[in-house]
Amino acid sequence: MATACPNEGAPLRADVAEKNELISSLADIVGAENVLADEPMARHTTFLIGGPADIYVMPHAVDEVAAVMRACDEAGMPYRVVGNGSDLLVADEGLRCAIIQILDNLSDIAVEGTAIRVQAGATNASVADAALAAGLAGFEFASGIPGTIGGAAIMNAGAYGGEFKDVAAELTCITPEGDVVKVSREQADWSYRHSMMDAAGYVVVEATLELTPDDAADIAARMDDLKARREEKQPLEMPSAGSTFKRPEGYFAGKLIQDSELRGYRVGGAQVSEKHTGFVVNAGGATAADVLQLIEDVQARVQERFGVAMEPEVRIWR
């Protein structure tokens, strides 16, 4: 079963001989060109932050994903799954585990009537474009969310009044034991930034979305409107991991931070965005330590001023 990368008290690397043996086993599954050692995670996160992962592997089929998971388990190597790293902060020391990337290598999209069957590595933007081309409405809300379908399913991604659970009919997942299973909308148990798959350690590899026929011009107009609103309000020109904090019940995270007089607050290269205080951005050379300290400072200030606990939405891997 996947476990957290054991970095506490480190930075010890994995045993070299055991690591090389696992790399060889993984190369037999996915090809040597798709297995990297000591791969900097800064190359794979939108924050552009993160030290090296012991092993970085890129499977190209569902059965390869399952085989990689089983190989890691048999070797006693913890693993984690990444898409395009759009909601992720990785420790500067890196990760003592294997990273399984599901991105362009698993990104097929097929339109079947009013349904779209899509692999987990497809980006939300590409799926929204496919829906537009097919005259299918309902996924416009996700057109600007900079992540993958797999991540959207795991976290029940949402924006501008829409959520992934509103359009998802069924998922194909791999269990921690390496079994491929179907998960229905009801079984997924989606809520705000939560799913059964996340809690159970399931890896999402495919989703079926049920959309509604509509005029393509109307769909495009809604997508254009959302794009304009994002460009106006969000710091899209700077590296970040999207909204840094979850929305506290009854409040807006950005408003709490702004009212705490933290707009532009900076720790090293990490900064509360001047444009949207709900975002922490990499203003240049930020480290994970900078971002973590800034998050702690924001939490302390908001708690002091308003008595509200701020929970990070960004995933922190260390």
C-alpha cells in the first residue's frame, strides 16, 4: 500500500543497491527511458519548487501503472502519484520514494454521445476543449483549472459554482493492492476537496463524464468569460500552486488574508500575491521552506485577528 515518503530525520537516500534493483524492475515494465533516478521535482510542479525524488517513473498504460505499484510494494518502496503538480509543494530535501507520473502518457479523450471517457493524465483544459468541439456543456467551470482529470477526481476540483462531482458518472481506479476497479459517483463520496479515492489510496486512471448538449457558441462564450475573470483576478503570470488555503466555512480565504494586512507579505522568494491574496506565489527563487514559513505566518495572523483556522489546500509532500 502507498505510504508517505519517509523523510523524517533524513536526508538519507534509499539504499543504492535496492534502489538500482527496483529501477531495473521498473525499466522492464515501462522502458528504461521512462525511469529516472534522483529527478528534481521542481521540474514537475507549477510552483517550480522541490528537491529530487529517489525514482521517477512514467507508465504509459493502465496495466503498467498497476505493475509499477506492485513492484514498488514488493520492494518496500513507498510511492506517490503526480499529474502536472499544479496543487503541490515538495520539500527542498526531496522525497525518499518513487513518484508515478500520470500525465501526457495517459491522456486519451473519447467522446461517446453525451459522455466523455478520458484518461486521468488529460488536462482539464484539454477535456473542456473536447467538450466544446462536441457541443457538450457542463465542464466549462474546469477549463481554467491547471490540473489533470485524475487530480480533479481525487480532490473534487471546483470553480465558479461547478464541481467535478456534478459531471462525473464513473471512475476506473487501481487499489493499493493493484486491482483495477470501477467506482460509481455514489461510491466516490465526494465533498469539498475530498473523495473516497483519496482517503483509500486509490489511483484514478480514467473517468467518464456525463455532459449536456448545447450550442458550441454559448459554451465558448462561457469559457471565454471564465478565462477573462481568471486573468483579471488571479496571478496566472507567476508560479504558484493555485489557491493556497481551503475556504473556511462562512468565510473567503483571500478576504481573511487581505483583512489581516498580508497582501504582498513575503518570506524569502515566497509572497502573498499582490493580485489575489488567496494565492502564494514564487516571486523568484522561493524554496519550500519559504512557502511553509509563509503559510504558518498567515495561519497565525488570521487566527490572531479573526479566530479562524486556515487549512492549506495545497498538498505538502515532505
